[in-house]
Amino acid sequence: MKRIKIFPVFICIMFLLCGCDLKGGKNYQGTMEIPENGIVDVSIFKQIKDDSAVVTFKGNSNGCDYEWVIFGDDIPEPKTLNLAVEINEKQEERSSGLSFRSEDGFGFAPVLSVHLNSNWDCQNATVYDSGNKAVCGASVTGSENSIINFSVDNSVGEFIVRADNESENAPIIAETPTETKASPVSTETKNTKTDPYLTPVEPDTPNAVTGGGNRVISDGSATEQDKYKTDPVPEGRPMPVEPEDTQIDSSKTYTCTFSIECSTILNNLAELNPEKIDVLPADGIILPACEVQFYEGESVYDVLQRICKENNIHMEASWTPIYNSAYVEGINNLYEFDCGSLSGWMYRVNGWYPNYGCSRYQLTDGETVEWRYTCDLGNDVGGGYAVSGT
């Protein structure tokens, strides 16, 4: 493909039209439109790199908007790039074809967000190459229409994104990128050295028996709130267990899958507190999905505390007596309200956002726990009715 030279005068006009001034250091956030031919000149990427800026490049293909989020600190060597993407959404199949016009690899891994014209009704998706080989996982956010977010380390060729087949009881976790801007310590390195209690379980390790403890399953008969203002728990979901009534049995260990991510912020950078741009992972992944061990009787909050400590991830919480539960205020220095008045942390277990606090959710063997940051009171992560941060 013949590259079209973009003269410096045109670049200056682009910045004026977009209202962009990259002189502002790491606190800068801005948006630029991708030219029709897709080509963005090396001088723009050089300025982004020199200023350690974070810039969103926006485009449209076949009625679907898309965005590249570029972190200047991630650019190894600035060069002219083609950011154009051709999108072919297949709504009835919950899939979307992607074709990158770039002839060369970017040399770094920006996040691509594709705004679909439909709702995939899922939380995760998988990206496949032209040979139908899974190359990476994607998070799915958005309220009315879904937004696919994934980090692209291969920007050449054709790909297809398919929604994962999630069930309410056993969601499938897509493979997630392992490198993040925040660089959390992987469970394969730090945990095995400092705390065997969190040593990842090998794939061929037999599953332990289902955890016991005090947990019971709701029969759906309750019609009123409990004394801690918890609405009736849906039938088939675990009832809350009060921390003061819990006994932890360290002789019985089980495993669960745990992850922490904030990809919704990448779709709402204009709302993010400028002081928090440095702690935002470039791909939105704070802790990739990993398998960890826990003791019988422990809660989601117990495991979150330990995982954050062992992986050097900041976490702050407070106790809320009226709900008899811990309230998670911030993870990785990203707090409630840091990305708008409706933002904060939520947790999801086996595809369900519990309607009670995380220290009242007693884990059992084999469950999948996901901490997700919402910018829209849960509507953008599929938990709109739940209370943010519990």
C-alpha cells in the first residue's frame, strides 16, 4: 500500500481542529480523529512519546466506531502507522470481523475498543486469527450496545472476535494479556517465592471437593430485606454469610479463579481524574485471571486482600456496619468517583453480581471471581442493579 505523506502544516491543522495540545505531560488526555487513509505521521507519535501523553485515536467503519488508546510511555520507537480498521459486525452470530490496514506491526500493544451496534449480552470475548487460533481475550463493556476491548500485539492481518458462551453458573474466562502498564507481579513468580498458600494450581491437579462452611443456597422465598438492608437473594444463588459467624478451616483448601480489571476507564478517559492517568494499566488489566487457593470459610474479601498484598497491588477498604460488610474504595489507586460520579468497584462471581458485600460472600471450590471497575453504576459491566463497590 502506498503511504501518503502528511506535511507538517496538515499536522498542525489536525491538532487545531481536534483541540489537542500534547504539551502537558502525563496528565494530558486528548482525542484525535483518524484520517480517512488511516495514516498517522511519525511526528505525532514522537510528540506523544516525548510528553508521555495518553491519546485516543477515533475512527469509524461500516457504522461501528472504534478507538485506539495510545500510552506514550509504551511507544519504543515512533514511526508512521496506519490505524485504520475495517469492521464487519455479524450481529446474529455475536461476532465481528476485523481487518487491519497496517502493513507493519506497531511495535507496542495499544488497546483497541470497538463500539458495536448490538448487545452481545456477555462479559468476555475471544479474538481469533485467520487460522481460527485464539490469540487473546477481550473484555466486553457498554450499557445498551457492547464495546469490545482488547490489547493488540499483532496489528497486521485479519481477525475475528466472538462472544464467549457464558452461562449464569459457569462463565468462560477468556485468555487475558499478561503484560500491563501497572506490571503486577505474576502468580508464577512472586507467589511461589513468598507464600505457598497462593501457589497457582497446575492444570492437571485434581479439583478438591466443593467447599463447605456456613453457606446455603436461596430458595427464592424471601420477599423482604434482611436486617442489613439486603434485598431478597435470587433463587439458586448463595445467601450471605455474616463474618462474625464464619469459622475458617485452614486444614481444607480449595481453588478459585480471580481477576481484577478496569477496561471501562479506557472508554471514558475524558472523565478520569488526570492525577490517576499514571496508575491506569495500558490494557485495563490489573491482575490477569489466575487460579489461587483459599481456605474453607473465607470470603471474596479475604482473598482480595491477600492477592493484592502478595502482588503489590494497592487496595483500600472500609467497614460499613449498616451493611455488615467491607466496602472496597480503591484498587491499584483507582477509587470510586475517579472516573465520574457513577464510578467505582464491583465484584462478580460465576457471572452474578451479588447484592451484598464481598465480605459476606463465602467462597466455595471452583468459583470465578472478577473485580471490575464501572463508570456507569454497573450498567457498563452488566451489573446495573447492584451497588457499586460492595
